[in-house]
Amino acid sequence: MNTFSIRLIRTLLTLWGVLTLTFFLGRLKGDPVSLMLPITAPLEDFERMRAQMGLDQPLLVQYWVYLSDVLRGDLGQSIAYNRPVAEVIAERIPATLELGIPALLLSTALSIPLGVLSAVKRNRPIDRLIMSLSLTGHSIPNFFIGIVLILLFSVQLGWAPSFGRGTPAHLILPILTLTIYPLAFLIRLTRSSMLDVLHQTYISTARAKGLKERQVVFVHALRNALIPVITIIGIQVASIIAGSAIVETVFSWPGMGWLAVRSIGARDYPVIQGIVLMSAFAFSVTNLAVDLIYVVIDPRIRE
Amino acid sequence: MLTNETAPSRILGRVGLPGIVTRWRAGQRWWRRNATLAVQLSFLALALVIIPVVFAGTFAPHAPTAIDLRNRLLPPGWTADGTWDYPLGTDSTGRDILTRILYGGRISLAIGGIASVIGLIAGTLLGLISGYVRGLVDQAIMFLVDVQLSLPFILLAVAVALVLGNSLPVLVGIAALSTWPHYARVVRGVVLTLNEREFVVASRAVGGGHWHIMTAHMLPNLLSSMLVLATLSLGRIILLESGLSFLGIGVRPPTPSWGNMISDGRAFLTNAPWWAVMPGIALVIVTMAVGTIGDWLRDITDVTTDR
């Protein structure tokens, strides 16, 4: 369990690093108030806001106040909504999860069989096909995938609505768009991991014993090949959070990513800061959980 | 001291005209043996895009911001309503899509190229120091890598763009920032193995200084990793730039970039799909070709990358 506590400390340190980064980033140009108020705002507004946010205090005091506020779950006040940031973000989380969780499940569920098939049929036409599709998925920016899907399925065929949230049909295109990049990435990973395992001596042993190829692939190889794939699912969470900023914008889906992009126009730095923190937190916690699973399923690192 | 006489270096050693011919033939043989059809096509596609983009002034039929209000939303030349004056159609103010793709490509590729080089230099240097010096410095640099990789980068980019504004230098800076952790990680890993190699140990034993060991003995052994990473990151940066421009925090209109053209064309998907689709196709050709070449370089040089 010692490896795990070291990982826990590292995670906490990383989160502290992210907190520090976003704090000083907001003050990089001196006064965060100038980021939030329009240049034409009267001087009294600037003064009032500075006092309200404690910006008349020394920088280190502000930093300390900020850290202790965040630890208490207080992410500050949104400029555009004039409500606590935590509240504004919390309202958007369900919409983001509605897309993110299906995308994560779908990409994992599709990528493993495709990756295994590709590895087993290495250099055959089916492998070439899967790998070129995966490269294509890897090379198309996700907003362009979204646009092409809208063009195809909404404009041309009229099968699914192109924007908004409400009916289950609204979910189809955004989930599909969000799935493609992690899917393409996971296929490549499963394939290379599977190829590594298929070269191991215990696979030759299993074959020499006269086991059916099916058993060799699915019982002996796949179980071991999945270990690195599981660790990557943590990274997938980050790529889905990042992808949701763009995909939610393409489909006008009112989630966290959409909120972040909208906050640029409103110069709402506290909200963006909050979203960055939340994403880093989600990512770190997932990775910690993945590490824990890793220890459970791989006895080699338990000692 | 420990030179390893290999076949290519014997060939490259010959001088004069016969030498050049032999070298050319050897190069051809090597190319035919190693470059698959996909790789050859990728180089061809890249050349077909990059040459007109670089010489946009010569190839472009119009000026990038020239407005032609009588020819708004004209479809591409091969359709019934199109004219070959505007081969890929026009946008809502009658600007030529092909011209804007060529000029936009300049911006996108320039940002990708410059940011890739900056990220490469910074990341390699930090990875080299991290792996060579070890100890607290190593811990600190790897901590920064961890912090950055635990953030969905596009959100960090949004925050930076909000604070610093979205000028071109900021955009290049953001793009460079996105790549350095990958370089640093991989380079550090290679340096850790190099630390124990005979030629490094030998150099140290005869009194070679740190700087000498890092530049003369380690750097040449890092070149193949750097080449592979730079190629792969170029594609990643082009994607990032287009994403940022799409979100409205990248290249600012009226300067065209592939990302902001796709973004502008999005509102006209029903009546003028070519506006968003054409620059998208150009973008995908480049990222796919670069990706194929990057994968190929990685396979033939046997470099391990973290992603």
C-alpha cells in the first residue's frame, strides 16, 4: 500500500501546483479586475471590486486566502452571473457527464475488440483498414468531425437534431463526435499492447500446449494486454474534458465546456479558473483510482 | 573513439561525382525498401499542399481579403452554379475560399512550425538537464510536467488567452507550451539510459565536462527522438491552433486561418457547406500526412514516445 500513499501525496502536490498556477496566471497582468470589467467602467467600480475581492491586500495574503477558500469549496464569485462559481459550474456538470460518460464507455467498448482484431490479423487487409481509420480519427479536429456529422445527419438526411439539449435524439451527434478521438487513440494502444504480449514466451507455451488460438488470444493474451489500456483510461478522461469544450460549443450543449467558452466573451476569469481546477481534480482523482485498480489487477507491483 | 562503422557511413564517406551517384542510388534503394506506399503518398500530399501555401502570392487567384459582393456564397467551380474564377467557391462576402485556404495555411503552418521548434528546444533542454543532473532539479522539472499534463490543455489555453489576449505571439507561445512536456519526458528517459553508456562513462573518466558530455555525446543520440517528436507534435499543434481559432481565441479575422474559416462557415452549413468543408479538408490532409510520416519515422528509428 506504500506505493499508493506516495501516489496520493504526488496527486495532492500536483493539485496544489494547479491551484498556484491558476492563481498567479490571473494576476500575471497585475490586476484581475481589469480582466473582468470593461475599460469604460467608472473608476469607483474598480475600487469597489478591488476591495470586495481583497485585492488591496499583499499578494501572498491573497494567495493564502485563495488557497483556504478553495479548500473550503469556495471558488469565488462569477462576474457574469453574480453568483458563487461553484454553483454556476455545478449546474453544468450533469450536461457534461451526459456526453462524457457514454463517450468514455463507447470508446472503450469499441476500441478493445477492434484493437485485438487488428493485432491478431497484423498486416492483413483488416488490420490496415482499422489502422487507417484510427489514423484518420486521430487527425481530424473534433469540431470538424462535428460539422461533418451535422452536415450529413442533420442537413442532408435529417435524422438527428444539430444543436440543443432535450430529447435523447439530441445526444446522438455530440456523443459520436466526442467518442471518435479517444476511440482512435485506444485502438492503437490496444493493438500495440496486444502485439507486445503476443510475443511473450508464455504465449508460445500456451500454443505449444495445443490450446485453441481463441483461448490463447482471449484468455492468455488479452488479460495481460489490458493492463496498460486500463491505465490510459485515466488519460482519456482528460481528453474527453478537453474535447467537451469544443464539442459542446459545436452543438450548443450547455455543459462545462460551453460555459468555459462563453466565459471568455464575458471575461469571467473566476469561472474559467474554477473549471480548470475542477477538470484537474477530476483528472487526478481518476488517475488515482486507476492506480489503485492497477495495484489490484497486477500482482507484480504489489510488493 | 567508439565509432561504429556502418554501411551508410561507408557510402557517405566517398567523395566526388561517383560518390554522389552511389549516394543517390543508395538513397533510392533505402527509400524503396523502407517507405511504404502510404508514406510516399503522404510526402506527395504534403508537398502538394505546402508548396502552394508557401507561394500563396503566386498561386492564389485573388487577394485574401478581396470582397466581391456580386458573387457571394458561390459554389465550387465544378458545380452547375459555380465558375472557375472561384475554384472552391466564395464566402458570404464573396471572398475566394481557395485563396483564403492558401493564405490561412501560411498562418497555420507558420504557427505550427515556429511553436514546434520553440517547444522542441525548451523541452529537449529541460529533459536533458532533468535526466543528467537528476536530484532535486529533476524532481522539480518532472513536477511541472505532471502539473501541465494533469490539465486539459485547451482549458489552460482558454485561461491564458483570456489573461494575455489573443495576439499571434501569445498563440505561438501557447502552442509551444503545449508540446514541451512530451519532449522533456521522452528526452529525459533517453538521457537516463545514456548516462550509463560506455562513451559517456569514458568521457567522464577522462575529465569531460558536463556541458561537453551533454552537447557532444548526448545530443547526437537524442536527434532521432527529437525528429520523431517534432513531426508528431507538428500535427498536434496544427490541430490545437485550429481548435483555438474555432473557439475564437486563435487567429483573429479578417486574417484567415483554417480554424477560423471553418468556424465562420459553420453558420452557413445548410446553404454553403463548402465554406467550412474545404479548409477542413486541407487541414485533414496535412495532419494525416504528418501523422503517417511521424509514425513511420518512429517505427524506422525505433524511438519510444509516451503517446
